[in-house]
Amino acid sequence: MSGPRTPLPAADLARTVVFAAFIAVLGIFPGFYVGTSGVPIVLQNAGPLLAGAVLGARRGAASVVLLLALTAIGLPLLSGGRAGIGPFIGPSGGFLLGWILSALVVGLIVERAARPRLPVLLAAGAAGLAADYLIGVPFLGLYTGDLPAAATQSLVFLPGDAAKVVMVALIAATLHRALPGRLAGSAKRDA
């Protein structure tokens, strides 16, 4: 049994909400469809990686959950103005749900790093991306009824997603240098 949960302080709550809004803003850039998978290539999936790298596991995942919850109730926050339950039960549903695990994985890695520098942030981003694919590809395979085809179709995302991992790592490294001890895992490092 776990101990009592401490509520998020107001500043942490504000950071979580602001990051959910940031991920929504990334949805302004329209996605484009390549191939027949029905899953668009979007900039928005960089948001959960950055959320985990900057906010840590708990707050990063919370920001993604908030965004997805607002989307599910009908706010058009996903790329292309997608909203409601449809995106979650369509071909990209697994990738959307994978964003939560993605932010969590990146955050856990960054929180455990004594000093989150570029190599750690690159590794964390790659692990977060792999976590998203771990949920997204099987979901797409279930949706299409053909897991090998879903895996093959998902290869089209790798070059762009690798570029996003590098971009996120560079941004996060800059933020960690500019705000030492104030981002992901700072409470542990300051203790």
C-alpha cells in the first residue's frame, strides 16, 4: 500500500496545464497522410517527449492525460482539428494513448539523471518514442487486422520521429542549462 499522496502545488499544476496547452498548440500544424495506414505524420507527438524531459514523469504524463481528456470530450486539440472519441478508436488511437507512456518513460529517465545533458536526453527521447510505438503499432495492427503490415507501414514515421527526438533533446538540454535544478527531478537533486 502506498503512502499518502501529496497534491500538486499550484506551480506544478500550472506547468502541467501550460504544457497541455503547448501540446495542443503543436496540433495547429496539420498532419499529412503517407501511405495507407490512416495515421498522420504530425509535429504534435514531439510534445509528450518534451513534457517528460522538462516536467518529469508525473507532471509530463499528467499534461498529456489532460490534453487527451479535453480532446475526448470534444475540444479539437489534435492535429487537423480532430476531437472526440473517434481519434482514440481509429488507426492512430494507440499512438495517442502511447503519448502517456512516452512522457512517463522520458520523465523517468530524465529524473534519474544526475545532470540531464544531451546524451541522456537523446536516449530518453528515443526510449519515449519506442514506448509510443510499443502501443501504437500493435493497436494499428489490431485495427487493420494485419500486425506485420502495420509494423511495415509505421516505418515511414521513423525518419521524422528521429528528427523530433533530436529537436526535443536540444530544446530540453537548453532549458536544463538555463534553469538548473528547476525542471524534471529537481526536488530529488536538491535534496
